[in-house]
Amino acid sequence: MKIPLFVRRANEVSLLFVVFCTQVAAAAARSPSAPQAAPSGPQPLRTLIEAGTLADLRWPDFSDCRDDAKRFYEASNYSLAWITDGHPTSQALAATTVLERADQVGLIPEDYDGPRWKDRVAALSGGQPASEDVQARFDLALTVSLMRYVSEVQFGRVKPQRVRLGDDDARSKFDLPRYLRDQIIGSGDVPAALSQLEPPYILYRRTEDALHHYMQLASQDDGEKLPPPAKKKTIDPGDTYPGVPRLVRLLKLVGDLPPDAVVAADSTLYKGPIVDAMKHFQERHGLEPDGRIGKDTLDQLNTPLSTRVRQLEFTLERWRWAPRAYNPPPILVNIPEFILRGFGPGETVELTMRVVVGRSYRAHTPVFSQEMSYLVFRPYWNVPLAIQRDEIVPKIKKDPGYLAQNQLEVVDQRGNVVTASAVSDEQLAKLNSGALSIRQRPGPKNSLGLAKFVFPNEHNVYLHSTPAQELFSRTRRDFSHGCIRVEDPAVLAEWILQGNKNWTKDKIVEAMNNGTDSEQVNLSQKRPVVIIYATAVVLPDGEVKFFQDIYGHDARMEKALARGYPRRRGMTVTSAAPAPHQRVGS
């Protein structure tokens, strides 16, 4: 039977179509850019986690949280946590928004892939579901980023070497996988849940508010540098200075010069309200508020506001190292500020006092926390071996009367006095070896003054008074061998002994100034002492103060954070104590 022509044509077209489809499929299979079929079931996630690296991430090596990621997905047999029906869950979208805005809490959005989430979400929002591999990579990237964020927003980005401000095991005790599953995956308000992880202190929140303000100021500032003086070292009130217009703009921007201050727009005369504003600026930056613009003041004026933002970020970081509560409220000493504050209920400041801290060169005061348990009126000063060997023995050799002149005495290992006057060559040899020691008798000339406040610690650091009262009038006060000298020991003792009956101010003054022997008073309730290092401080009225990085801790932290992930435990971002021969207690 003859097949009709239209049927033959139709068959030919069908055959050509089949051949065409076969060729296209074969070409696609040969193409190196053709997507490979992803394994079905849990295999994509399992394979990615076992690898411990994910190229999609800003910091691909996630070995720091691989075990946590494995436990997180094992709990659900490696099912996707943040994707449903091929699309991100509402919780996933809310979480990515938090990561994009990590700078609002003093963290770096890039560390949590902040700038990458919009494109990733868009890739999963089309009409056709993405491949299992793409979905698995999105899911794991979000899990790793959230794990990093959750850990760091509450405990800090690094665990500094040997710094103890509370429970050093807080990170290891926190169950990160369980937290994400119980608190975030099904949360109705992810941002609120994550914000609960931040330290609860008013001081922290106040610093966070200041961070937002300075981020805004940094975006508004033109960044112009002020020129050095042309003919002399300083610019004094009444001088003509070409930088005055920029100075006025900057001082108004940061709030030292009131916005309604009357200043001629084109004036180059440094006088009047500009000088007053400069004094306020100097006071806020730990400088002598004399209104003169010298090198140190000019350096602070030319410090970019982006650097101020980082200083505030580092202060937030250090608050994350601290425990979540102190009972009773602590005594807090801020090293670069040279200030001690005594806190009462509700973080109210009940006491503020100037202090002298360890020298910036090889005599750092350590950063740590311990409980004060007792104080000593009219203490002995047991001279550390380093000072004994390097400073006092050479003076004894030059002046045989040095011991008597300075109320010093040589004692044996049992504390028995060997001599308080002339020292023999044999005794000098034993002083050099440490077989004999030197101590200073109690009294107003004692290097520890008339009161010593003790919170036993491995650094042999404590608070004490000093006969060198003139040092408290200095703006920068890093003069000690490592311990912390307090300006008004009687006031501090009265505040600390509030819980001890009968210890009135009069009795305290009498104990400090009368008698020849030391008197130890045990506290009825131990008081936490926290020694911190913050180059940015926000006062209760919102005023922000900045201080020099005298020990270089900020600079070390910046370098440590720039290394990215995985974060190394025990990162040296601050020196916890002087070397053993520098731990001196004076």
C-alpha cells in the first residue's frame, strides 16, 4: 500500500527531531560546563561537611566548626535546615539580614558572608528549584556563618591567651548545634533571638549606641588632614592657622563645638569658642586640656573616624570576654584610661578614682579578673627579686646607708631580720641569688603607701596607695612596675568595707596612720576586681572618650582578626601579664 505523502513528511520530521534531541543531549553531556547530577538524599551535605572546606564562603576553611556542623545535621539525618521546597525559609531570610548587618554589633559582615547572601537568595528564588548541590551549599554556608556569628557575638571573636575575665570554658560548655535547632530554626523572631546573645551590660549597650553614632559620623566626614604649624611647634590661642575651617567642621561634627557656636566662616584665627571646643576634645582624648595644638593633639585630630569606630568595636569585643553577671558589682580598672570605678546595683558608678598603672615599656599591668578578699593597712613591701637585684643591690653598693635611709631591711626566708644597716659582701651575694630578701617597713614612706588591697592572683598584682601623689596630676599615668596605685586609699577602703561592721572612715584613717605593725582586714563579702583594657569608653551621659593604645593591644587584636578563619584558640591579642621578673607589686 502506498503511504500518503503527508504521512511520509510527518515521519521524516519526527525522525529529524529525535536525531536533533539526541545530538543536543550528547553535546551537553560532553560539555565541561554542564551541571553534574547531584547525589540524592543526604549525601551532598555529608560530603561537604567531611571536606571541612566550602569554596563558597569568604573564609572557606570551616574546620573550626566542622564537628558542630556535623552534629547539627546528624540530628536530622542530614536534611536541609534552611530550605523548604527549594526556597529559603523565613528564618533563613531573617538570619541572612542579621549577618548582612553584623557591623551594627561591632562585627565584620564579610566574616559571615554578609555581602553574598542577596545573590544566594536570588539564586534560590527562581521558578525552577536549584540542584541539590546548590541547595546543600547554601544550607551549609548559612549554618557555618550562623555558628560563627552566634559564638562570636556572645563570647568574642578570639579567646585571648591567658586572659581570665570569668569562665574560660564558656565556649566549650555552649551547645551550638542545639542552640540553632532549638532557638533559631523555628523562631518567630530571629533577630530578637540572636540579640539575646549579646552581653547584658548597660555599658555594652551604651558602647553599641556610640558605635552606631560614630559609624554615621565616619560616613559624613570629608577626611581632610589638618596641616602642622608652619613656623613653630604648637598653635596657641590667638594664632592664625590655615586649618581653622577644617578644625571647625571636625569639632562640630564630633560634638565638641556646639552647632550654634558663632564662628566666622572664612576665619583662620584660632580663638574663642574654637579654643574651648579644643579643650573639650583634648579632655575626651586623654590629653592635657590646655587648648594648645601640639603634635599629640594634632595626631588625635587627624585620626580617621573609621579608627574610632574600630576602637569602639574592640571595646565591645572585650566586653564579650566577661562573664554575664558579677555578684556583688565589681571594681573595674581601665588601664589606658588610668581610672578605677566602683559599681553599685544597676551598673551605677558609686566611686571614681585616678590610678597609676604599669609602664608601657616591659611592665604592663595584666588584664584579668579576681575577687578581692582582704586589705592590709600599713603593709610591708616585699621587694621582688628583679627590683632587688637590678635596682636596690647596686644602690647599696654605692651607698652603705641606703637601707637605713629608706626603711629597708634584709630578711631570711623565714622573715627574720638579718640587717637593716650595713650589708656584707656575703649578704650581697645572697641578695643577688635570692637566698636573702629585702622588705620595706610599714609607714608613710613605704612604696605601697598605707593600704594594700589584695585579690590573690598568679600575677602578684594588687591595688595599693603610694607616697608619690604627684603622679596623679599627670594626664598619662603609666609609671608603676605592674601593680595599680590608687589616688585616695582611705575613700576606697571605706567603700570596700561597707559590709564590715564598725569600719568607719575615722577608724580607717586611724589604722592607716597610727601604730607600727600591719593590720589585715578580711572582707565580709568578696568583691570582684576586673582589670580591662578599653581605648574607647562611653560615659553615662553618652560622652565618648578615646585613649592611646599604650600597650599595643588594639594593634595586636587588629592583626589577629585580619587572619580570618579558622580562629586559633589562645590568640595573643593582649599580653596578660608582665614577664615573671617584672611582676612586682609596686
